[in-house]
Amino acid sequence: MKIARELWKDETGASMAEYAMLLALIAVATIGAVTALRDQIIAVFNNSTAALKAK
């Protein structure tokens, strides 16, 4: 019973779970932003490539 109480009070795994959820949220937001801005990102790279080839 003592082990169960110690495990119940142990919060080290909670921090890890919070960091994992935060990382997942950042990943989803990044994927969403890149997906939404895909055409603009491609245009920037194409313009940069064209400018470098012109020199």
C-alpha cells in the first residue's frame, strides 16, 4: 500500500506528459501554417532560385 501512495504522489511523469502535449500542439500548428502558406513559400523559393540563376 505504501508503494501505491508513493506512486500516486509522484508527479515526474506529469511534467513529461505536459511537455509532450505542448510539443504536439506546436507540431500541429507548424504543419497547419506550412500547409496554409504552401503556395507563398514555394513562390519565395522559386524567386530566390531565379535570382541566383540570373547572376
